[in-house]
Amino acid sequence: MEPGLIWILAGLLLLAAELALPGIFLLWVGLAAIGTGILVLAVLPPFEAVVAIFLALLAGGVMLALDHPNAIHGLRFSVSVSFSGLRRALSRRPRRLQTN
């Protein structure tokens, strides 16, 4: 399998994990992995360059999120709304069974 496709697949899996466990951090790792995969498909750089590209994209995404938190809030809100029912169900305290 092509290395670029592995990066893209890993990025998509991380984005799916972000939907299941919202916290906004896996979003940046997944997007950095997808971006790295696209660059690796276009030009096959050496391993050191691939790692540097991934780290640069990851740092850029995190810096963007820290500099513009309101721009990211809409994305975070749309992801959290889809799981609000699940979160509500998980956050409820279990009822105690009444014994007679």
C-alpha cells in the first residue's frame, strides 16, 4: 500500500475518533495526517521530511486554533451537537433501585 494512502487512512480514522470522543485535539492530528498523505502522494520525500511535514502541519493547526478560538467554536459546536444526546445519557447518574 502507498505510504500516502496510509497517512490519509490514519487521518480519516483519527477524524472518526474525534466524532466519537469530541475534544477537538484529534481533529488537528487527523487533518495533519491527511495533509501529510496528500503531500506524500504528490512527492515522495524521505522519512525525515515526512515527519517534519506532519509536525509542521500539526503545529500550524494547533496555533490556528489557539489564535482564532471563535472560528473553531462553530466546528466544535456542530460536532458536539450530534453527540449531545449520547453525552446527556452518559452523564446521568444511575438511579438507585428501591428495595422494599
